[in-house]
Amino acid sequence: MDRDDEQLLRRRVYGTDHDHPGPLPNRDYAELVGGPLDGLLLDITGWTSDEVQTGVALMTELGQFGAGGRALYDPRPGERSRWDWFGDSP
């Protein structure tokens, strides 16, 4: 993988169509840090403070449990736009 490919992957939004993977203007995104989805963006537009504080369990085949598994991410304290990986779940 060359540097351009790496940059493209880093700006991809989790769960988007592969033909249109990039972020859109006027949307709020959190960067996923660490774990199997490292570098992807998560669209949190319209999420309440409670929803953001709860964190997420995102489906991925790349984690410890393979197909059907989930990667767990919580917002970094004081940084709504960066969410840290803290493990995988079946």
C-alpha cells in the first residue's frame, strides 16, 4: 500500500458506500483511534450528548471475533471528535 492509498483509507467514513467513502460537508465526525477500524471516521451528526458519551459497538469482520463481531469505541475524555478503541465483542 502506498502513501496515497493510506490517506484515502484514513478519510473513509464507517458504513458508507465504497463509491462515495469520504466525509461530507456540514456533518460531524469522530475519528476512530486504534483497533480494527483505526483511522475511519464515524458520522455522529445529530447525536445527543448522552449518545456520544455511551460510545459504540461497530460491526466489523476485522476484529478478534471475525464476521458478526464488533469493535468497541468510546469518546476520548474532553475530545468529542476522537474515539478510542477499548476491545472487541462477539
